[in-house]
Amino acid sequence: MRTFRNLKILAAALAFVVGLGTLGFHYVEGWSWFDGFYMVITTLTTIGYQETHPLSHAGRVFNVVVILSGVSLVFLAIGSLTQALLEFELQNFFGRRRMERDIGRLTGHYIICGAGRVGRSAARELARRPAQFVIIEANEAKAQKFASENWLMLIGDATQEQTLRDAQIDRARGLVAATTTDATNLYIVLNARSLNPSLRIIARASEEMAEKHLRSAGADSVVSPYIFAGQRIAHSFLRPHVVSFLDTATTHLGMDLEIGQVPITPRSPFAGKTIENSRIRQDRGVIILAIKREAGMRFNPAPDDRIEAGDFLIAMGEPQQLRELEQMAGSQP
């Protein structure tokens, strides 16, 4: 901010005047270093004490220079500091108002409860997509750490119904209960399910026994970071190349590759066609790994397997290819 830069310049100029004044009184008047420093400080602060020692004519001329330059800098510094504080408060106020308006306009978004390590990872992945989301965090200091990310942040208690309403839960697509305690996540899930019965809810669990309680409360999925980390470590020993492939396809390490899901709408040009006739692989360069239906998952579909409306194609390809396939799958034939 320009105001803070000006404050730094003024502080440096004041330090220079103090040093120069101390030197001047020492050499012009022959005072001790401390007496010269004390004289400069009483002059700049306009306290009005009498002179430390009687001044000669040369000393008075020098003191006039110190008064004009130093006192002017002091008042400029006070004005700049006042301006900086005022701008800071106004920015905070209008920033909060703007964020509240942006949150109020959300629809089809995701709510992340908790800005811990799990919540931050989920937020970064959604931002990379990009997808609309808002983070609810009770600790304002923790929330301020991510101000540079330009994420929508709501300071409040996610266990409170009003906080969830403020996050527009009635129009949300999904919610992540990612706080550090299972009891808090359980309460969030209960409130979220009661406020939006159709909401997809994913909960974080620290203890193994918490999973069944979170599912009973209404969570659609439960993720345990510790169980996942243990499984990944074991797979890294036993199947390192499989882990490397999954990293490539899900976290964009190495090749620019991604696994996505493509919904097939009734008006999709692929609805009613077989895998072979759809020419998805030939024309789009996308590999169909599976077809998800209500009846279950069809892995490695055969060329004559038919794609129906309501299916989800689990596909792998470059991100841009998958985006184009999603747009085409939902378009009019």
C-alpha cells in the first residue's frame, strides 16, 4: 500500500533528522551526545521544555532548521499514520461487505467447514477446477492467513444453523465437515442435513468408530486422513507404479492428465449410442474407464456397451479434452 510506503520514508527521514540534530548540537555547541539527542527529541515532540543549555547564535540558527524540518516531518507522519489506519479499517469494512454480497449470490456451490489442513486442501482443489465454494472458520486469525488466496471466507461457528444459512446452504451443492474434532463434525452434519436434505455431505473422521455415527447423522461419505495415509504408504511399498499413475491422474504430477466424470443428459448426442459409435476415444482422445449407473459400476466397458441418459462416464484424458467432452455430452444432438 502506498500509504505504508510513505510511512517508511517519513520514519527514515525522521531518524535522519534526529541523527543530524544530535551531531549538530554536539559539534556546533560542544554538548555531549546525550544532551544533543535530548534537545532534538524535546524539539521534535514540541513539549516546550527550556533549552538544555543556552544556545549561541549559530546554535539557534541550527535549531531553527531542526524545528522546521523535524516538526514538519512529525506532523506528516501523524497524518500518514492516521490515513493508513483509516484506510485499513475502511478496507476491512468494505471488504467484509463485498464478501457478504458475494456469498449471498452463491448457488450450486460447496461449503467447507474448517480451514485446517484438510479444509485447505479441499479448497485448493476446488479452486483449481474452478468451482464456487465458501469456507466457514471460527478462528478469525486463521482465516486471515488465506486473505491472499481471495477465497470466500465466513467467520462463524459452523455448528450454528444461522451460520450455515448465511453460507446459503439451501442453495449449496455440497458440504465438507472438515474440523479437527469428530464431535463438531457430527453436529455440523446433523444441522446441514436438516437444513438441506438433498445436500451431498462429506465428513472428516479422526477415529475409526466415528464413521458409523457420521453416516447415521446424514453424511454421504466419510474420509479418514489417517486411514488414507496408512493405505497410501502400504501401496507405495507394494504397488508403487499404481500410486504413481494415480498421482499423475489426480494431482497433475508429471503428465497433464486427469480423471473426471461426464454426465449424460437426455439431450446428449451420446445417449443411446454404443461406446464404439460415440467415437469418444477416436475424436476426443479420452479413454472411458467405466460407466456409472444406478444399478452399479460397469468397469472397462466393451465397445458395444450402450451409453444411456443418466449415466456418468468415468473418463481419463487431458483437462481440456474432458472439459470439451462435458460440454458436448450436455449439448443438443
